[in-house]
Amino acid sequence: MQIYLARNNQQAGPYTLEQLNQMLASQQVLLTDLVWHQGMSEWKALGELTQGKLAYEPLGYTAPAPFPEKTPIQNDHFQKIQVEKKAAQNTELASIGTRFLAKIIDLLLWLPAAAIPSFFLKPEQFNQLSDIQQKMQSADTSTQAIQLQQQLFTLIPAEAWQAMFIYIIIMLGIQAFLLAKSGQSIGKKLTKIKIVDVESGEKVSLMRAFTLRSFIFIILNLLFMPFITILDHAFALSEKRQTLHDKLVKTKVIKQ
């Protein structure tokens, strides 16, 4: 029987049943480690198979007859489960073009928020809105532009502002949920790329993936457009293709 072990998405083996039980007894293998061998339909926790015992005794298994002179097993052979790196296709960095496409998709999802007020405006309000926008384009001073902007805001009904706010909250919630679950925004999910830890390649926490990496940089981009946007993505030209927000939270974007 050839038995494979996995811990933190990293696989080791194969081992014999005797080797597994020796490592389990010496706590080099944990009951929380995942196990698979022929005859199993999926990986399972070792503790589930042993029912909490420190020995695995699969039903119907017959141990092979020992050799007349059994060679003692070297302890150092089981000092540490050898880690196998993930397959190359799972750690291939996402291309800059794919990341840009994912970003465009995510940005397009915010456009409906800007279109919401049009559903609440009456025909005469549309004309007023058009006049204000034309005046804003030809405004001579910043004071005039601010005044016209205030008029535009007051023209939009309170119901429209409430609908915009609800849409934004729903979109933020969906994006946060997806990032927490799989490290993917809607755009990244459609383009089949995801955010992982730069060292371990594992999924990162919601705080890192959304709050620090995305939400804060959305605010910074709104306040300091286009300087922050250009600086942020200039870092993506590095070997690891990490943007500035990737470097700050120690993440990278890879192909799914």
C-alpha cells in the first residue's frame, strides 16, 4: 500500500503503512494531515481514518511478510516530510494584460452606480442636468465649478442617492466575499487569476486581500488620480509583477 500525505496544500510520499504509523507515533505526522491511498475517493484527515488513534489500521489490509533479516529503518528518514512544490502551472504569474483586463472588468461593474440617478430624474430635470454639465465644462474658475457641482448634486433626488449607496454596498460585499473565499474579485474570476501570498502561495486573509490591498487603494486612487494609479502599476514591471499594493501586503497574482 502506497500512502500519500498532504499538509498546507503540499504533498509528500509515498509511504508504507508501517512508515506512516511510525511517523504518527513520533508525531512527525499529525492527525490533522490529509491522507490518500488507492481505494479512497478523496483526501481525508488522518484522524478521521484512525478515529483519533495514533495508528492507522485500514480494513482488509494484510501486512507483507517480513524479510528474514529486516533492515532497521533509519530515524533520519522520517525526520521531516519532504515538501513538494506545487505544479508549475499553478504558480505561473498572471500576465500584465490579464491583470489589466480583470481590473477593467471590475471598474465597469461600478458604472451602473453612475447610471442610477437617470432612473429617478424627470424630463425637465434631465434638461437642467444637461445645462449644468455644459456650464461645468466651460467654467472659468474653480469656484464656479464647485457651485455648479453643488447644483448638480442637489438636482439628484434623495431616492437616487440611496439606491446608489445600496448598489455600492452590495458590490463591495460581493467582492469582499469572493476575495475571502478564493482570492478572486469578479474580474479575476472571469480572467482565471487569483491573489496569493508571495512566499507560501496560499490564499490570504480578507484584511490583506480586500481592506489593505483593494479598498484603501481605491480611496487613494480617487484622491490622487492619476499619480497613484501610475505609480502603483509601474511596480508591476518587476520580475514578480507585483504592483505597489501587492508589495505592501506581500501578495502576488497567479494563474488559477
